[in-house]
Amino acid sequence: MSSASPPKEPEVEPVTQSGDEAEPMEREHHDIQTQGQGEFEVKEQDRWLPIANVARIMKTALPENAKIAKEAKECMQECVSEFISFITSEASEKCQGEKRKTVNGEDILFAMTSLGFENYAEALKIYLTKYRETQTARGENQNRPSSSGYGSGGPVGGPAPVPAGMAGTAPAQQPPAGFTVPPPPEASNNLLTGSLDPNEQDGAAYGYPAMTLPGSRRRWQMVRNYNMSTWHLPVPRARHHPDEAAILERIRARRGPNGLLPLDLTLLHSFPVADGWNSFGAIRTRTSIPTAARELAIYRVAAINQAWFEWKQHFPLLKIAGVSDQAIELTKLDTCDEAELARELYSKELIAVYRYSSAMTRNVKVPKDVFQEIKGLFSEKEVVEITATTAAYNCVSRFLVALNVGEMND
């Protein structure tokens, strides 16, 4: 019998879900509700990554029996979405400055490095190279005569159809050579799984040095002590005064293609301070003292003050200046056997710089015999420059350690 009343909606048995296992649907519901409220409404799918995908990635880093709370998934969804926006906006600024419309892989790598994620850049460079090799090979395959079903594509997320004549071989869409499919969740506890570890790749083949993975993971672990965003400006911009744009450009020009350091991003909370600090460049680039003497003084300051971000920046410069690995290890110690150090340095001048910069850093007041030693080996101008270098980098190291710039001080 028909009825004039509207049909009832089919009853659906509610599914009971725990707080840990329930996939949050509020954002999806909100998207449906906001449709039609105005053509300028930003849809949720345009603002956030799909939360189901975020949750699946999170689970790969957890033990098999671990659960993820709803609030953790939503928090991670917002974090990764903001991170993508953060990196992309920096890459976009580079494109705009070069009057280009397309953001490419190199722009993303530049943004990662300039915003303080340089420890991840090397792995991404290797992946980008592998990806492009695969795309080139795929393009060559697509230019071959097609057969029935080839080129029609496979299901999203599934394997592509196998070209004729390649039965029994690997599918057309394979990971880049040298890469493997990620292991199941219980075996995956590293974002750079197995074959993605650049230390296991032949980095030299791509012109990139190997990256030390524990150091890069440690950067994220340091968030428990210091949140990077507390001290670093996300994307430094000139906002308050016309002169700020000029200051920012001067700093960018000094840093060159490597981009801004975490130190710069911290200093740019105050543009005048950042501008004055930028003049420290003259200490390193315009003095007359030998490179080895200058870098040894800076390295010694960093080692005594345990300013490991400063140490990291100057360690390779000291090696380039010709100081042996054993001498570098000795000068990194708080105190060392100076007789052994003298044998490694082969230089009275460097021994004098070691003693002078150590005394200045530890005690401020330099013993008379230490001062007379350095005065007898260097000109008055060079003594002033060595003193200024040691004093300036004591200032730098104290700033770095106090604000934990670079997240390298526990």
C-alpha cells in the first residue's frame, strides 16, 4: 500500500568506535555543511591532507599493537598541512624572485635548506634524482608501440598493467632503482626505511655526500626541549619598515645559495640586531690572519663553550685549511696534551692561537706569558684581529647556546 507520507530514511546500525580507533570525521562533516554558504568558503579538502592517509603514515612508525588517539591524528593533520604550506611559500618566494611560475624540486630543496631542514635535504636530493630517472625510463616505455590494455593505466594505488612482451618481469610502475617498497608497520620504525637511508646509497654517484641519519632524527627529538618555532621566524619577511627589505637582502647576499641559517631566522626577530650581526662577516672574510689561525680560534671557542652549531659550521673549514683530523680531535677536547698537539699542528703560530683563544674564552683575562707568545709571532694588526675574532665568536657561541639555535644543545 502506498503512503502519502515521505519515505523514511533507511536505518543504519551505529558502529561503536573507541576514542583511540575512531577516524575523526568532523572536518568532513564541516565541509559538507559549509558548502553553499558562500562561494568564497575554503573547502576543508583544500586546507588539510586526508586524515586517513595521515593516520596510515603515523601507524608505520608505531608498534603493531599501538593505537593513535583522535586528537593526535587531528594535531598531526594540521601540522603536516601547515608544514607543506610553510615549505611551499618559501619555495614560491624563490620562484617569484626569479620570475618563474612553476615550483620545481630544486625550489623545494632550497626551501628545506634555507628554513633549517638541511639534514633532510641530502636524502631528498637522492630521491629526486632517482625519481627523475624513473620518469625518464617510463617516458621511453610509453613511446613504444602499445598493445592491448597497455597504457590504460591501473587502479589508483595499484600496479599498472604490464606491457606486452614483458610478462614475468617487474611491473611498469616500480619504485626508483635501489629503492624498495616500505615494510609493514611492525618493521618500519624509520622515516627513511632500509634502502632509503642515504648512507646505504652510492651518494657519490649523484654528487651528494652521505647524510648521517641519526643526526637528522635527533633534530626532531629535540622538539621535546626546544620548539624550533619558538625562536625561528618561519618565513622572514620585511613587515614593519622599508629598511627591513634591504636588511633581509643583505643577509641573503652574504649567505649565498645555501640560504639563511637557523641563526639568521632567530636574529630576524629584530631586524636592526640582525643587520648589525651581519657585519660580523668582516671578521671572517676581511681580516689578514691566516685561514688556519682564524678557524682554529673560532673552533676552539665553540668547543670550550660547547656551541655545537658553531662547531658544525667551522669544522669543515678547519679541515680545508689543512689541519689534520687528529689535531682537530685534540682541539675539540676541553684540555689536551699540548706536546701531542704541537706534533700534530707542526706550527708555533697555531699553538699560540690555541693557547690564546683558550685563555680568552675560559678566563677572559689572558696570562702574560700567553700574550707575549702570540705578540712575538704575529704583527700588531694580526693580534688585534685574532683577539677580535675570538671575542666575536664568544659572543656568537653564547647567543647560540642560550637560545639553542639549531637544536644542537641538550
